[in-house]
Amino acid sequence: MSVLDHLRELRRRLVVMVLIVAAGSIVGWVFYQDILNFLKEPYCSIPAKYRYVPGGTHECVLTYHGVLDGFTARLKVSVIAGAVLTGPLWLYQIWAFIVPGLRKNERKYTIVFVIASTVLFVAGMALAYAVLSKGLRVLVTQATSSTQAILTVTDYLNFVTLLLVVFGAAFELPLLVVMANFAGVLPAKLLRKSQRLSIFLIFVFAAVATPSTDPFTMCAMAIPMCLLFEAAVVIAVVHDRRKAQRRAVAVAPDPGDDVPSRIDPIPQPLDDQWTDTT
């Protein structure tokens, strides 16, 4: 294909991806209330004395100030939900655009990495949602029960979205390490030597990246990242050992026990400098 044909193919794939996400967004728009209740549950788990409760009711509500804030919040939730629900479909469009230029073994590894990256990202988002209620409780209760938090739906959704994305992206770290090792850029020896420094940097990254900035959320991100990093180091060590063994076999193949060794029937004469006494 020519360059223009590649550009046309890319444009077609992008249009299909936009249509897929738009269709998912319609579903998210229809089920907006259920999705909002699911995202609001960590905030509602905070004791009522620390959050805003409308007078005479016991409901958990989020407020907004601007005229368009309610519409903007619904649109944002719908698009995010649509992108998540239709993730396999628009990821396939990316895969279909890339796969014609890959070799057979590269396609195999790419499928594995795509599946692994999806699983890790979803696992990171699930962990973020699990610790969200604890993090909110730590942050909101610091002002004591003499104050109440009146959170707007826009600010709350921005906070939750950022936390989910950061956790999901952070869980991609071990996959990047494995990819760099498979590409020959990051050898296992270097990973083993820098393990302590890497763990320290992971905790620093978790402290900076978590939007809640509380120690509980930081540890909830850093500890799984350290475990995943250690798993990536083990995979890199095994891969480098197998790679070294394949190279050794390619340089000096083992003939096996059933193959006799080759011996010259006529011995070669010794040099003139060798005597009988020697």
C-alpha cells in the first residue's frame, strides 16, 4: 500500500472507532443514573455527619452550580462509559490497522500484550474503586464533624476519573518492563541490580500520582506495583536465560548421545620439535 492508502485506511479506522464509542455513549446516556450511583457509592459510604445531606432527607447527593454543569457531567459519564463498554471493539480497529505490517511471531506477541494490557488496566481501575471509599473517608474526615463536604458532581467525577485512570495506567508498568526486555533494551541483569532503586521510585511515583495524596491510597497503589514489578523481573530473568540457551545451541549444537564422535583414522604427525623423550 502507498502512503496515501495507509492514510485513507487510518482515517477509515478512526471514523469507525468514533462511531463505536458514540454508540456506546448512547448506552451510557440511557443508563446514566445507574452508572452515577455506582460511581457515587464510595462517597455515600462516608458517614452522613461528614457530607452534605439535604434537610429532612437521608439521601446522598452531589450538587452543581453552573447551568450546564449537569449536562456536562452526564455527557462526560456517558462518553467514558461508552469507551469502556466498547473497548474490545475499538481496540480491534487499532489491531486491524497494525497487524498487516507485522510478522507471524510479532502478531503472536502483540495479541498477548494487548490482552495483558487490557487485563492490567481493568485490574488497576478495580483496585482504585475498591480503595476510593477509604481514601475519601481519610480526606473528608480530617475536617472533623463540625464541617460538611458539599461536593459538586463535576469535581467529584473529575477526581474519580483521574484516580481510575492513574491506577490503570500505573498497572501497565510491568508490561512495559517485559516489552523492553523482550526487545533487548532492558536486560534482566540491570533489572536485578536496580530493584531497590526501582521500588523506591515506585513509591515516589505513587505519592505524586495519586490525586488523594493520602498514605493509604499511596500504599494501595505502590504495593501492587512492586509485586507486579517483581513478577516482571522474574519473567525477564527466565526470558534471558532461554535466550542465552538458544544462542549456545545455535553456536555449538549438541549432536546427542546416539551420534558417534568423529575421529581421524590416520593420526597427524607431531612437529619436529617434539622428541621421543618428550
